[in-house]
Amino acid sequence: MASSQSAGGSSSMSQSRSGSQLPQLRCYQDEVTPIRVVKYHGPTLGKRFYGCGRWPRTCGFFKWVDELDEVSELQFRLLEKDTEIAQLEMEKQNVG
């Protein structure tokens, strides 16, 4: 399983159906990974994922698209909390 760090230095984005921008990830072979859709019947039917572009002889790279959304949301919330802590520390220094 790859982390979002697999994206390398790429700042390229692709358009999702909802209009939001999706990062362009790179597989373990440092190639851009296409966004694919599960076509087999089952609980993940229609779910989007990044997969190595050399299918079926892949490097094994796989990442659900919605996992990136969850990670981005958590990173944003962490940044908000860090900002709030910094502001409180500044207020404390101004009072003392």
C-alpha cells in the first residue's frame, strides 16, 4: 500500500466528476497512475481507485481515491489545530 508521498513532486491534478481536483499519483515505477473504476459486481462496484498503468503486469500500486479525500481532510484539520495552538501561544506571551 502506498502513501500519499508516492505522488512525488507532481503538482498535476485531474478533474473528478464532482468538480474537485484529484492529485495525479505515481506508482512504484514512477509512472503516472490512471484512475480506474471497479467493474466487478460486489460491494466496491463503481468505486474509483489509482492503479499501476502497466496492468496486468503491475508493480502492485493501489490506492482508493476516497482514501486521499480522508487523508486530505485530516491533514487540513491538523493544520487548523496547529494554527489555533500558535494563536493561543501568542496570546499567552502578550498577556505575560
